Amino acid sequence: TSGGLLSKGHPLGCTGVAQLFEIREQLLERAGARQVKIKHGYGLQHNIGGMGLANSIVTILSRQP
């Protein structure tokens, strides 16, 4: 809902952080006009890439303590 990583210039090394920040804002219901309905209280981020290596990371965030 934020326009994606291309709208941010796809900065190397920061794309995963930008995705996590957007998920955090959504889960805390602080995304303003970008806010989506939160159904189950979880957000999932999947990022792949790396310099000459195939790296993959999956992060799951929750509203639950």
C-alpha cells in the first residue's frame, strides 16, 4: 500500500527494513491513508537477494505480546 520498493528507489540493503517498517505501521494501525483492515494480527515479510549469493529471509510480525 506504500507504493512498494520501486517507489522508494529500491535502495540496496534497506529494502527489507522498509518492508518491515510498513508491516509495523500497518499492525499498529498507524499507516494513515495506506491502512488496510487487519484480520488476524500478523504480517509476513519475505525478502530475497544478495551480492552474488542466494539469500532468503522470512519475518513474521504479530500484534500479540
